[in-house]
Amino acid sequence: MSDAIKHECGIALLQLKKPLSHFKEKYGSALFGINKMYLLMEKQHNRGQDGAGFASIKYNMAPGQRYISRVRSAEGQPIQKIFKTINERIEKQLEISPELLSDPEQLKQEVPYIGELMLGHVRYGTFGKNNLESVHPFLRQNNWMHRNLIVAGNFNLTNVNQLFDNLVDLGQHPKERADTVTVMEKIGHFLDDAVAKIYKNLRREGYTKAEASPLIAERLKLSKILRKAAKNWDGGYAMAGLLGHGDSFVLRDPVGIRPVYYYSDDELVVVASERPAIQTVFNIPYNEIKELEPGHALITKRFGGTQIKEILEPQEKKACSFERIYFSRGGDSEIYQERKDLGKALFPLVHKSIDGDLENTVFSFIPNTAETSFYGMVGAVQDYVRKILTEQLTKNPDVALITKMLNLKPRIEKIAIKDAKLRTFITEDSDRDDLVAHVYDITYGVVRSTDNLVIIDDSIVRGTTLQKSILRMLDRLGPKKIIVVSSAPQIRYPDCYGIDMAKLEEFIAFRAALALHEDRGTKTSIIEEVYQLCLKSVEEMMEEPPNYVKKIYEPFTDEIISSKIAAILKLDEINAQVEVLFQTVEGLHKACPKNLGDWYFTGDYPTPGGCRVVNQAFINFVEKNNKRAY
């Protein structure tokens, strides 16, 4: 993606069902769990670079022994940092007692972090500060083992203020309004309530205080707690949690916006945000890794195995399509094919733009995630050539045309080369303007003045890098025409479910639509009309308001907006013609049939909170209020 947007977070949960000695004997290491968690988190590093955290729970620890450990980092290379901390503690203890390496159970007793139940998190901050206090997992401590709660997730809730007020109504005094804290305290409230009721019943049944405590875990119904806690959540989430006595859960939102995959056998249970992470780390076949269904929770009991429970009634599945276009690693076989299909679907638009002149067209891509879509587009070019040849061979052949097509090879070149060293320093918008022009280098000598240059990107959000860097550099090659192709449709609306796309005015499609209204003389009136409708929806506290921002785009076709985007991006100094082509929503759905969440393109939000957010975003835009709408 040429425009930098922050990624989603990633989670990794691992429960070892057998004693650590089993893994030492079978796999040769007492640190089997720690090593696998490191790999699971590294394989999801693409989902988080602002911070990382790890927490573990030890089974069968006596009172007075530490059984919960947590380490977090918001520094550069945070995954390496936290596991360096873990390894240093292990090595320090082994220097004192080297015999512990052959006694996993005793090693667990002596060293923090080594346990049977582990939760990892990689974070890209979409809200709040990138400091240690914002890094998951979050810990809610209690002297009762069953009331200890550790939470981490890939999520964003749209109704945090409502949930915060609910906690206050319950008599709580939350320390902040952050959605992670709010979620944790909501679950914690019902956990406390359930533990208290079970303990009271056990005492009535005649158990002593000491006898009652270990029996609580057997009667605790995590599914019931989650149903009460998540009843009013609005947003996209994959929420994971550990309880101090050794149970755990992973809950997915009812629409399935955020992804969750899991694998379970008689040795372990593993959960991750991406399927390839589980495949690679545990060498598990693709078809044995399951997707957690929307509205369901995977619950692991310390004693009693693994359960899948429906927590909230599943709605029409609207899994995030950006997962498939950009965020997830392309090593997943389904995602790889979908990205190729996205590129393939764009070829008819490209063929029309170049007037069928394949001989004088160079195809390339903007690194790195657009590469797979590029392969799909090139494959479509090859299919087209075969089709023409087949048609010629089944009728009166045109020898000249057949000869031409046989000699025709798609001209594929590596044009743009990303300078990774510079890229890592471009973080804030104020810095981007100065440095963005140097993010890419280009390959000279492969484009002629008679050539069309087709370059594919996976998506175009702001257009900043295209305008200030890429188009300028491509124009130096001297092509006749530059055609920028997006494998995603036009991004028109903010995301409020965990992706850092929050402000309308940042979207090039939104700016293009307003420019078109200005050309027509309707800009002032349409802004005022939509503004008043959005204000009314807020003042009347509509539960399910319409998305009034759609009115901004209604008068214009996709093609007209695309043309205006090209006009905005083409600075006067650029000599080549510039055209911008976007994937259609229909093409997106055909390529990614299992991930139909498309609200950033269509404005069709899958939860009521989405429409409230987009209307508030428009109010913020008009009032020049430079903050998020959620």
C-alpha cells in the first residue's frame, strides 16, 4: 500500500493440555510453549509494530507462589524485546541451577513466564497513545484466583461511552474510557458476580471455605459470563482472555468482522488472528485449522477440554475484506488466490484504457502487498492472448494476427523499488511530506516514450504518496500515459472497527466528490444539508441512523469520481496522461466471497454504531474538529 495506514492487532493463545514434561520428552524442550508463542507472534508481526505483550498462567501452583506473569514492550522491535526479557530470566536461573533444564515442572516453579496457558498480542495503535499502558494484555488482579482476568484483543468498539456509563451505573469507578479497560471491567464485573454466587452456594452445601475455593472452577460457566458482558457491545472484535485458575476464552463478534482461527488436539489448543501462523508454527494441514464462527466463543477449561459456544446470535457475516486485500499475510492459500483474482478482475478496465495496445504497455506494481494482484493481472493478459489465438485457430486464420500474438509477451518490469530504511522513519503526517518523495526508487531504461505504464497498488486511501512521490518518479521515465490501478474499490468512508481510517477529509475519494460538487456549484448546499441531517441524528440520539454521508457521492458515478481523483493527483509538472482505475465492489465480492464486509467502500456498515460514527465524522469535518469520531 503506497498510503500508510496502520494495521490491525493480532492475538495468539496457546494452552498446553499435557504436563510440560510431556513436551520435554516428545519435542526435546521444556520451553516448547514459550518457543511456539514467540513464533506465533513473529508470524503475525505484520499486524503490529507499536507494541507487544505476553502473559502466562501456571497450573498447580501452591498459595504464595507466583502463577501469573506478564511482560510488555512499546519499544522498537517489541516482540524481540519481551522474549529477550523472558530468556534472560530463564538463563539467569539456569546459571544458578542448570539441572532445572531437565526438570520442566521444577523449572516452571522457579522461573516466571513458563506456564501451560499463554496469551500474546501484537499491537498497532489505532486509538490512544503508543505507550506501555496502552499495550495488551491488560491485567485485572484479585487475591481470589478465579477473579484474576487477563484480556487482549483485535478490536474496536463504537459505543465505549455507553458501556462506560453502564459501568458507572453498576457502581464502578473506571480509571479511563479506553475500550480495552471498559471491556475488561465489564467481563470482570460478571466474573466477580458469578464467583461470589458459586462460592455462596458451595458454602450452603456444607463445604468449608478452603474446600469451596478449588470447586469454583468446575461450576464456573464462562459462556454465561460472556453473554452478559458482551450483550451491548457494538463493533468488530476478536477478544481473548485468561482466568487465573486456568480457563480461557476467545470471542468473535456476531458479524465476524475480525478474524479468528484455531486448532485443537489432545496436546494443545492454539488460536491466532491468521491461519498461516498456526500452519507454519505447528506444521498443521490447512483443512485442520478452523475458523471461529461469528458470535461464538472458543472456551478452554483447565479440566474438561475445549468447547465452542454460541454467545451472541450470529448476524449476516460481514468479515472485513481489507483482511484479504492487504492486512493478512498472503501465504494463506485462500488469500493468495483471492488477491490474484482481484488483479485478474481489473484487466478489462486496463485493456480498455490502453486501447488494446499490449505491445506498447509496461506492467508493474507498487511493492509489496500488491505483488500478488499483479500476478493475477498478468495472468489475465496471458489468458487474453490465448483466447485470441484459440479464436483464430477455430475459424479462417489471420496469419499476421496469429504471428503477432505468438510473438507478444506481456512486458513485465520491476519499476518501483521501496527504500525500506527510509520507510521506517515515516510515522507522522508532518514528517511524511518531507520524506515521502524519497520512499521509492525507480528503474530507468525500460519504458519508452510511446509506452503506457500500468502500475497496480492494492488500495488508494489518501493519495499522498502517489501525488508527492510515485507519479513524479514514474513521469521521469517518460511514458505516454500512467495508469494507476487499485485492486480495492474507492475508499469513501471511515472504518470504526479497528483500522486506522477515521477522518473523512483524508480520503482522496471524499475530496474528489467535494471537488465535483464545487464544479457544479453545489458544494456549500450539500455540505450544509448533510451536516444538518447528521446533527439531527446525534441530537435525537438515533439508535440506527442512516448513513447520511452517502448523499455526498450519490450524484456521481464511480468513473466520474475516478477521473476527478486522477485530476487531483496529476500535478502541473507531470507530463504524462494520468488515469486512475479502481476495482468494482462487484469484482471485490466475486474475488473475496467469504469476506463481504465493504463499509469503507459502500458505506453499508454492519452495526448501528458504524453509521453513528460516519455521521459524527462528517460533523467533525464541517466543524474542523481534528479528532476521531469514536
